[in-house]
Amino acid sequence: MNDCCSSSSCSSNTQPKKARCPINGKEYASVSPTTIKYHVSEPWNWDAKTQDYYFCDDPDCDVVYFGADSSLIYQSDLRTEVGIKGRSPDRVICYCFGVSMDQAEADNDIKSFVLKETKERSCACESRNPSGRCCLKDFPRN
């Protein structure tokens, strides 16, 4: 498995490409078409074009993914609920281990567990997390 949260992966000198969401105009980082394919409702019907795609994490924007050609993928097009775009206390923040925000707030040991597991290469954030990135930044700050 990919060690997506290791210091070498997260602190890489290469920055992800960014683009502005066609709906809210804010800038967001790129996401792999492979990640999108894991989350769209019917991946067999999704026509992934050869272009860059981006992940919009704004809870007030209905768009989840957008392409360089301004194509849009909405929450309603996904089979995965995008926790970072939600406001519910039981929203998922760690897709690899099924951790919700309220669980993480109630038990500091959960973040320690996730840290340990990612160091042991037991995470799959690139495919499981709709953002395609490590979830550790989404944990509550204590």
C-alpha cells in the first residue's frame, strides 16, 4: 500500500497543480482520475478525459470534482459521501479506517492509531479518500 502520509510523500517539493472551481471561483488542488473513478456512482459510465481534474472541498459548493475543461461532478454523482464537505458531526474524516469527526473529537487515541497505521503503510488514501490525499489534516486540532 502507498504510504500517503509519510513525510516523504506529504512534504514533497512538488506541489499539486491547482485550478479555480468554475462555480465558486476558489482555487483547488489536482486529483487523480483514478481517485474519481473509485467514487463516482457508475464508473463504467464516466468518461475520464485526458485532462487534469481537481477536488473542491468547499462545503457550500455542490461541485466535488471539476475538469480543466470545466466539466463538473457533483455529490449526487458519487456513491461516496464527501465528509469534508459536510457539517454533520458523524461525517467521515478518515476513509481508510471509517473514523467520523465526532469519534475523533471524543478520543485522541484514534488519531494516534491512524498515524501509526499510515507509518506502517496501512492506508489507502489515494483511492479511499475522495480528495485523494491523507486525512490527517482533517482531524480536529487538539
